[in-house]
Amino acid sequence: MNQFVQHTASDLKRHILAGIITAGPLFVTWLLFTFILGVLANAGLPLVRLIAAPFPGTLLSASWFQYGLAVLLTVAVFYVVGRATSRVVGQQMFALFEASLERLPLVNKIYTSVRQAIDTLTAKKENGSQRVVLIDFPLKGQKSIGFLTHILADTSTGTPVAAVLVPQAINPSSAYLQLLPMDAITETDITMEQAMSMLLTGGAVCPDVIRYSAPVPAAVDRDGEPIPVSLAIESEVH
């Protein structure tokens, strides 16, 4: 009887683990997708319910129809705003709207912070202000992925200080902000998209190679010319 119970428990454990490994990525994708749809629906539901109020008992009063219509309405609003801000007149109107928000005591702090964070994370890597880096976190010798969001200056010495955002895996919305000297970060050659894929999947989806260590300074001769690595090693041995 005990052997039967142990065999059944082992069989259940093995198959459940296999199911989690197989369906895990699909489940995480479904969670993220439903979360995004829920946010979009909640943004458009008040207007949809206001439109459906004069038509009780019709298709507009069905909850599933209101949910889908709210998602489409929110996406359409985003499209219209993006289309309008791509024009000169739309940019001027949006700049006027932002200037109005900046005059509100509490809203201006929240809006400005969110706006700067979005601009930083969506900026191109070529501008040099935002890059994917590695830092020793939480302990020395343990590398964590971080986003170099800003470079400050130490008022005492004038040396550059890096502001690095270190997001948590699976839930990148929770993160730590670390301030550390520039020589304490390791530049990588991965993109923002690759870094986010690594974080969301817990490292299951990642590039085959990564610049993990800081580059070793090249050996040079007395004239400042680089010495090939093989010659440098042979001279060190002899």
C-alpha cells in the first residue's frame, strides 16, 4: 500500500512538473495579456456604460460586449492621440496640455515622473543616456541586469555617478534604484527587448552570448602599440 502511494505521488509530481514546464510560458503570456486587456477595458468602461445606459435590454447592456467595446475604444483613443501628436498642430496642443498639467500641484509631480520614466525606457540606445548594464547586486560577484537611466556628478569629486534601475524578474514593475560609480557597471551588448524578455521569462528566453565581464585592457609595448595576446602570454611565461 505504501509503495502504491509513493508511486502515485511520484507519478503526480513528475507529470505536474512536466505540465508546468510545458504550459508555463503560455500561462505567463496569458496572465500578461489578460492584465493588459483589463487595464484597457477599465479605462473605457465608464464611457461605454454611459453610452449603453439609454439602451437597456439590448446588446449594449451585455457585459461581455461592453468589455470588448471598451478595449476597442481605448485602443482607438491611443491611436487618435498618437496620430494627432505626429502632426505639428497636435504637438502644439499636446505641449499646451502638458504645460497645464505642470501647473497642478500634485499631478505635475506624478505626470512628470511617469513621463520621464517612459521617455527613458523607450529612448534609443544610441543616445548614450540609457543602456542595459550589469552590476554587482545584491552581493558582490552576483550580477543583475540593470538599466542605466541617468548619469549624475558627485558634488565633492565631480566624478560621474550612474543611476541604474534594477528590475525584478517576472515582475519588472517592482525595481530598485541604485547609485554607483561608473566603473562599477559592466556594459552589455543586449537590447532593451532582449533584457525585458530575460526578465519576464526568468532567463528562459535570452541571447546565446552576453558581455558579462569588463573588457581586459590591451597589452601595449613601449611605443604604445598593441601586443597580440599570444605574444603577451608567451613573454609572460618566459
